[in-house]
Amino acid sequence: MTNSLHFPIDELIGKSKNFDCAADFLELTAFFSETPTSLVSALANQVGISAADDRADLDEEMQSGDGEEDLVSGAVMRIENRYKTLSASAYPFSLDERGEILTCEFDRDSFGHAAYILSLVLSNLKAIPSSILSKSCLHPREPEEVRQLREFFQYFATAALAAEIHGPAWSFGFPRPDKSGFIKKLTQIWERLGDGQVSPQAGAPPKPKDDQIDVFAARLHPDGLPGFLLAAAQVATGKDADQKSLKGHLGAFKSRWFSPQPVTAFLPYMIVPFAKTDNQFLDTVRGMGNVLHRLRVPRRVAEAVALMQAGKTIEIEGYDQLAEAAAWITDYQDRGRTPT
């Protein structure tokens, strides 16, 4: 008998059906399947099976909503939108022409695919909370493995922001890949940027880790003068991601760590592994600034790979860790396929 995922019926038959959750269930099912496929119709079948002990509540829900058909069609629409937005280079799944069978086409050598699968797993950790993995034996091991996955995502986020800006990017969040201290790393970055001078001011925290900024990326001009694209990103993988906006913090960051301060404006970014509906995304941008999420990060990572392969002289700190992340994903898939 192989490992099986938990079917999250409470998230799928409520008054506001979570179509992203339904799509995630189908993707994870195909990812772990030996076939490797999942039947879209299994959503409707699983609703009936999972609710067998509570038939009255289910019948009431199906009558008040649009029923299993609505759940299936909503999940299919989410999957089709993911493919359309990301393309085959960054979305490791495909639907057949009838929209009935989802196939996992994960390429172990594709960092775009790896970025998507990593985002999918991080979106379904029990800390989010999601029950698909947490109530099965397929949840990544805690705390070491989960911590490693969050670090991996920061490296993918660094690559994504480098492609977004088309310039060098530094993984500044703690712990840094080069194990450097805060001031040393900030000074190293600003020696390259050349706008302002790193100089901790009175009252600044004596032992800072990253002061909320996880990635810097810049697109410099040949003249070496200020007024270039300079992105500062918060990378958030927890359930409180929407509470971590940098928009109100960047002024304090400048005044705390620089004298003279950079005159170049910081562009605030939030980078998360989660999938959001269009309406959710609109409000997230209002509060967070520019946002790279699950329907953007993998595509940008694929673009970063293309830049590196084309011989562009762009420094992407942590890029060498992406292969290790892809290897973990491969091992995780094999683990899920092992009979119990």
C-alpha cells in the first residue's frame, strides 16, 4: 500500500469553496503517483466518501451551493490558469484535452519546476495551516526539514528577484549563505551599489539579523550614479505573511543603517510561495507593494536560469543551492511513492 494524502473536505465543501486547495490536492496526488496522474473526477468521489459519516450536513451544503460539479470545474479553472500563467517551463503539470486527467511532468533538471513544487509543498505545511500533508505521513520532517525548505525558498526568491530586476541579487536574510554578519554583508552589497554609506546610527539594534529584508536586487547604470532600480524584498513562508509588509519599514532601515542615506528609492517586494485569487492578490498588493507569489516566482526562476545559461554576468547569491533543492524534491517524491 502506498502513502496517501489527506482529503481536506472541510476546506472544500464550505460556503466559500477553496478552489486553490482543490487544485493543490490534485497536483500533489499526481506528484506522488507512480502513474504519475490524478483524476479530476476524484474530487467529487472523495467528497462523497469523506462525508459518508455526516451525510446530512453534506446534503445541505450541496443544496445550498453548486455541488460537486462546481468544485471540480473551479479546480480545473485554477489549474488551467496556472498553466497559462507559468507555461511549461515553470508549471510541472498538464491537463488532457478533456480536462479529466492531470499529469505531473516534473523535470528534475528544471529549476522552474522545482520552484513550483517547493512553493506547493510550503503552501500545504501544517503551520499554514493545511491538512493535505499534515494529516498524512507525507508531511516534511520537522523541524529540520521544514527549516531547510524555507531556506531553499529564499534562494529561489533571490533568483526570481534577480530576473525581475535583471541585475545582481543578494540573499540577505538570516542565516545568509556565506554565514556573514549583518554589517559586513550590508557593506559588501553597498560597495557594489555605491549610493550612500553603511554607518549604524545611535540606537540601532546591537545584534541585527536582517532587519526584515531578505533579498536585495539592483539594476545599475554604467555611469555608476544613483537613481537605479533597487528592490528590497521580504520573503515570507508562514501563515502571517500578509502582516510582514516592508512598505512602512524601508525609511527606518535607511535612517538606521546609513549616513549619508541612499538617495535611490527602495522598491518594496513581498515574495511568497502561496497561490492567491485575483481579488486576494489585489488587496495583498495594496498592503505589500510588488508581490511575487506562486504564479510568478517559478517563471522568474526559469528566466534567471536562462540569463545564467546565456552567460550574462549577473551575480545571484545562493544560485548554487537550487540544485540541492531540486535534489530534495526528487527524494521527497520518491519517498512518497515508497509503499508503506
